[in-house]
Amino acid sequence: MIRLEHVRLGYDGRLVLRDLELEIASGEVFGLVGPNGSGKTTLLRAISGRLSPQAGAIYLDCRRLSELSSQEIARELAMLEQEISCSFDFTVREIVELGRLPHRARWQRLSPQDHEIVTRALRLTDTLQFADRSIGSLSSGERQRVWLALALAQEPKILLLDEPTAHLDLRYQLEILELIRHLAVTEDLTVVLSLHDLNLALRFVDRLALLSEGHVIACGDPETVLVPHTIERAYRVRVRRLEGDWLIPEGVA
């Protein structure tokens, strides 16, 4: 589904990630973890087509990303940034209707099929009850579900999520990640998401890549990647593993 070959990424002459070799299979929930500044957001933006590699190539379904138009990419994948703001007091339904933009010509009105897809996205994310409410009237957890509904309305094959649990309390973190896993299965989605919480990564992703110092230093099953010596190498923090797969920090390495 997604393949990176010898990819190098950076901004304004500053190299962030180098020599990336990565494959993400169709239907996977794939996690990106690593310390602040390790390149998780940079990598997601590159996969989304918003950042062009300085070297190497990214492929979606064996098609080179750089050869696809922005509309073609938008029909293949949807990305939710970590910080999403809305300057206008739209209703929830109006927000989710924006997800249909890649599927219609400019100024074309929503078709009955578009309305059905929007309603289904609202229902899948349990936000149909908020459809006529202002986006500004919702809690952080409720708004996060709306952004997911917006992404689903695009009918993507791939969902890219940058810190989907940021600024949420523990209950909403679990609810959002359980919803994402459920959608990956029921909607046949490939999901790539960045996470800060390693314990959440252990519980919710199928495979993950650990980024540090410009490289993927480990990639695979969370159980084999998130082990004390690998975490210490990436984060410079000593941890120990408790029964039940909880990682407990013990101090700065």
C-alpha cells in the first residue's frame, strides 16, 4: 500500500530524516513513535504529498506519489494534522461535507449520494447527534470525532493521523484509538498515526517504526520494538516493563 525507498526529508536545507526504507501493508494500523523533533510529522506530511522528498521515492499502490495530482491523492488518502482550527462557526454537518470536495467539480452542489456518504461518516463516528450543532460548542473529544468524520467523508483508502490523542484526557484517548482500530477493520482502511504515549502504541497498533536521530532505528511488532534498551537509545530514558505490557520510566539515562 505505502512504500518508501531511500527517502530523505527536510526543510530549508535542514535534514530531518535520511535513507528511509519503509513498507506499510494494506489494512495495517501502523504507528510512528519517537522523541520530539524525530520526524514523525515530517514523515506523515511526506506520505500525504504535502512535503516532497529531497531524494528517493514514495509509492501508493505501486504508483509514484510525485506523479499523482493533488485531487488523485485526496481520493486515496486523508490526513488530520495535530492542530486543526476552524475560523468560521460551521455546523458539524457543514464541516464533514467538506470531505466531499475531492469528488466533485468546483461549485458543484452536493448530490444525494454525497449527502448519504456524509451522514454515514457522521454515524460511523457517533457524531450524527451533533450534526446541527456549532463545531465551537463541542468538547475536544467530540471535535476529534468530527475531524475523523470529515476524513471518512473523503472515502480514503489511507488515513494519516498526527497525534490524534493530543490534548485529550485518558477516556477520550482510549475512545478515539478504539474507534480508529474499529474503522480500520470495518472500513478496510490503512491507518498511519503518530503517538507520544508508548503504552497506547503497545495496545493499539499492529506494527510501528521508532524514529530517532534522523533514522528509523527499529521497525516491527510493538512487543519487539518497544523494549527497554531500544527505548533508552531513542529517548535517553531508562524504563522497565511491567506485567500487562506497561512501560514505567525509571529516570534519565
